[in-house]
Amino acid sequence: MPRTSLFALIVVVLALAAAVVSVAQGFWLGLIWVPMAGVASNVLWMNRRRAKLASQSAEQG
């Protein structure tokens, strides 16, 4: 797994945990963390897809 994918995964987990904790404590402003988790999730999937395509192209030629 590329390093940026690992960092993005960590950000997703931490952002979702922050959102859950904030809402559980009654701070609805904590829902701001949800879009941040979504962006980090997109970064994660893009990096994993790029790495997969690179490995496939390396195997073929």
C-alpha cells in the first residue's frame, strides 16, 4: 500500500471518530468532519487504483 494511501486511511478513521465523538457530545458542528472523511476516502481509492494500474502495466510489459 502506498504511503499516501496509508495516510489517507488514517485521516478517514480519525475524521469519522472525531465526527462521532462530537455528535455524541452534542456538538452538531462536528459533522464538518464527515466531508473531510469523504475527501480522504476519495484520495485513498484514487491512490490504490493508481498503484493497481501501475502494477498491472509492470506485469504486462
